[in-house]
Amino acid sequence: MAPGFSTEPKTLDTTFSSNDVINLALSVEDETKGAFYYSLDGNSEQLIENYTANDQKKATASFRFRLQENGIRYSSKGHLLEVFARDEFGLESKRLKFPIEVLSKPDLKRVDLPDMADPFKPVEFEITYDDFDAGKTLYIYIKYDGKIEKEQFPSNGKQGQKQTISHKFSEPGNYTVTFMLSSQEQSPETGHENSKSGEISDKHILLTNAPKVSCALTDAKVNYFGSGETFEIMFTVHDDKKGAIEYYIDSQKVFTDDNNVQKDYTVPNGQEFIVVTTNITIPSHLVYDDNSIHNLTISAIDNFNLVSQPPCSIFFKVRSMPKATGIELNTSKIYSDSEYPDIKITSSYYNDDENKPLSFYIKENINGPEKLLGTIQKPTKGTGSTTFVHEIQTKSYMNLPLIFWIEDDENPAEDFRNGESNNITKYINVTSVPKFSCDCFEERYFGKKDVIKLSGLLQDDTAGEIKFSIVGNDQRHYLDMSIPYNATHTKGKTPMDFSPNISIPDGLQLNEEYTLIFYPVDEFGVENPKPIPCPFRYKSKPILKDLRLSTDKPVDNDEKVNISGNLIDYDNGKTIYIYQQIGLQEPVKLGSIESDGTENKHQKQL
């Protein structure tokens, strides 16, 4: 009868480390003696120990099976250990089979993880571990932010192994990372205890780069700004997520309370930078200081408190625009032919930049040359006024525009931004005094319906009129009239003929003395200060008409002949004498008549 054979324990865990020892208590029921044997993977049997049954027909033995000593190593295939008893007659018990799979437990000793890394590149770190299964694939599991990622590598089966791992984290962040080694490619938590190491969970990594900033003025040609002036800047932040923006001017932090200035940024997903534009207002404490240069620096601080280095810089100068607030002229017209055609100009202004030199300019007409009136070397801040004298160069112009402005330098061709003020335009009339040269008439008497004929030369550079007045000794005006002229084509250089006719007005008194006064006045109201007076006496010339002889036949010397006709005289109460003259004989007075200012018939004897 075959011996009865059993072990304690009856079953074993199938997974072992390569340095494990399998301990089995062997027991046999037999009447005689025999031996215990084992066989590995169906190979030849090996003696464990001989036995001799006791009085109770039983025998026991201990079996210690060392895996390493028996050449059992990690393999993708398992092993089979068979244990049995055989008596002295060759009868063999049932073979008890124990599957063996060698899987050493990895021991993760150390993880050298950098404190910070580029989020867009694989991170290299080193692990130190023990594992005795040469050729086994190990997986380093990386747990962070609810994610589980892994990298694989082969074990060389030695203690104190080091392995460099290259791993690309999924996104930027500040993470606490847990590491674990496992031989399972999937679901490491559910595998055999020997398939995984303990965890190392106190590692931290900041997956980000310090932001980089570049900046510039939107208008690169402009670098002068006035106190309180707003201008636009553009800056580019290279970063992986978001952060804050800080501004400094000359190392002093600014714009902390200005909600109009961009103070944060967010880089869109999938991009590496963002371009930001914002408006900057020059703080009121920045003033003109001998044209010194100021430095606006911009820094980006990301959400991990990393500061961009170096900050970007924009250099600028503070130069406020001078303001011309008013212009006053001491006259509205000027005579170009005067010895000194000067005007006095009072300029009012507002200046923000104390001690910045201000230059005052004038230009006659839009396209005229620019002329420096004068300079204030160290003006104070605020309002002010100054007075200059300017000699008008234009010879003739109605409503001549005088254009005034202020500059902060003495070279109008170099108009830096904010270096030139607004313009103020004032108007002035520039003219010469009109002249009219004319001799008085030779006649000394003029009467009703007579016409005074004048002939003279007029010299002027504009249009105008000649005013005529007839004034009596009582200073009463019996005539006031004007005759227009236009001398603009002569430009005041060439005299022009002017021959007006003046009709004697009604109302003058017989034999009274009168004066014809005339003088030119141009279109600006400029009159010649020397009127021409021409005196005359009022007396009308009598007129004989419709004369008839009493006979048209030949007569003797002693024969009487009468002459009759009409007499016209416009003067009332004047005695008019009628004469006759035959050939070259002396005139003979025929008689007289009293005029009544009308036409009268008369008859006289020759």
C-alpha cells in the first residue's frame, strides 16, 4: 500500500521573492521506512530526507527550499515544485504540487526631483531603488493633481540601482508628486504585494518658467510726454499661464490704484505668449527736470511668484506742451511807410515745465517766414505773460494774419513732440497813407450848375475813396461826397491819374467865400492827414440868349435900332450891366438890370 503523504501548510502563496525560502513540514503514514523527495519543473527527483515509521506508523521531516540556491530566478514563466514520499518497496505517494512565481518586491529608496522645470519639456529626474529580478520591466508611477502617469524601464536585478527617468508632465503647475515602483503595467494598486514598492510622496515640483517680458511704445518715434499725458504701450509676456504686471518709473512703483492700466495677463491655452496693450498716464509728480531721461520698467510676476528677469524698459522724457492762451496787439492797423512800422505784442501763456526755456515766434501770413520774437530762459510753472516789439515786414495787406506760437527750443525746424504750442492768429491791416496831388483850379468864381474840374495824381496800395467837402466861412458844409478809387494794381508804387468833377451844390450865397476841401481815405480808414483846400467865391455867370435886332434891314447912322432877348442869371439881387461892342470899338454900356435868380426878357437901344 502506497504511503499517505501530506504537508503543512497544505498550500502556499504562488508568488515569491528570489531570496525567499519555502518551509514545509512533511508527514507520512507508513508501516516501514522510505524517503521524502522533491522535483522542480519535472526534472529529476531530489532526496529530501529518509524516514522510518514509528510505532504509530508515522514519520515527519522538515523541508527548507531556498529559491536562489536552487537557481530559481525571475522569469516570464513560472516554476512547479513537486513534493512526495516513496517507501522502501518503491511505492510512491501522491505528489503535492506547489506553483512558484518569482517576483521580488521593488524597493523605491529615493527620488531626486528638481524643484522647478520647464513645463513644455520632459523633466529628467533620478530614482534609486532595489530590485532583484533582472530583466523585469518596472514602471515608475507618477501621481499628481489627480492624474496617474508612468514611465517604464528594465531592472538589472541589483541592489542600489539608479535610473534616470524622462517624463513630460501634462501641464504647468505647482505640484506635490507621489512616486511608486510596480511591475504591473496596469492597475498597480490591485496587483500582488510583491509587484509594487512603497510610495514616496513628499516631492514637489514647480512646472513653470519665469515669465519673460518685452515692451515698446506703440509709436516708436515718440518719447516725449507731458505731465498727466496718456500714451499707449505694447508689451509681450512669454509665460505658460497667468500672472500680474507691475510698473515702476525710476524704481518707484506706480499705477497701483489706476484701474485703467492693465495689471494682469492670461496666456491662452496652447500658446506661449500674449501681447498686451495698455494706456499709461504720466504721474503728476514727474515734471520737467533739465530734459532728464526717465525709465519705465515693466515686470511680470506669474502665479507662482516668479518674476521676469530682466524687466523690460521704456525710456522717455517729460516735456509738457506749452500753451499759448492769448495775444494782444496795441493796434489793429499799421502804416508800412512810417519810419518804424512796429507793433507791440503781449503774449499770455501757460507752462507746466518750470525752468524750461520758452521761445516765442511770429509768422506774417500762413506762408511767411518764421521769426523769433524772444525767449524766456527760466519761466515759472503756471500762467505768465511777456511783451515783444515786432516790425511788420508786409507792406500792404488787409486783415493780415499774424500767427503766434511758443516753442521749448530755439530751432523751429526741430519740433520734438510737445515742443510746440497751439497757434493763435490775430489780424492787422497793413497799409500806406494814400496821397493825392492836385493843383487848385485857376477860376476864382463858380456859380450855380457849374462843375469844378480837377486833375491830379493818386498814389495808394489799396482801394479807397476821395472825400470832397465845400465849406463856408461859417464852417457849414454845403457838400459832402466821396468818389471811390482802386489802386491795388499799382501796389503803391506808381501814381495813377485821377480827374474828378465836382458840381456846385445849391444853397451857396452870392459873393460869399467858400473852400473846396478834398483828401484820400483808403479802405482801412487811413486818411491823408493833409487835406487840400481850394478857395473860391460864389457868383454865377450871366447868360444872354435869344438876342434879336428890331430890324434886319440896313440902317443909317442916326437911325435907332433896338436889341431884345433873354437874360439868365442864377444870382438874386445882382446888378448886371449890358454892353455892346462893334468890331474893335470900345465897349459901350447900354444899361443894367437887377437879377432875380430867374430868366428875364430885356430890350435895349443900340
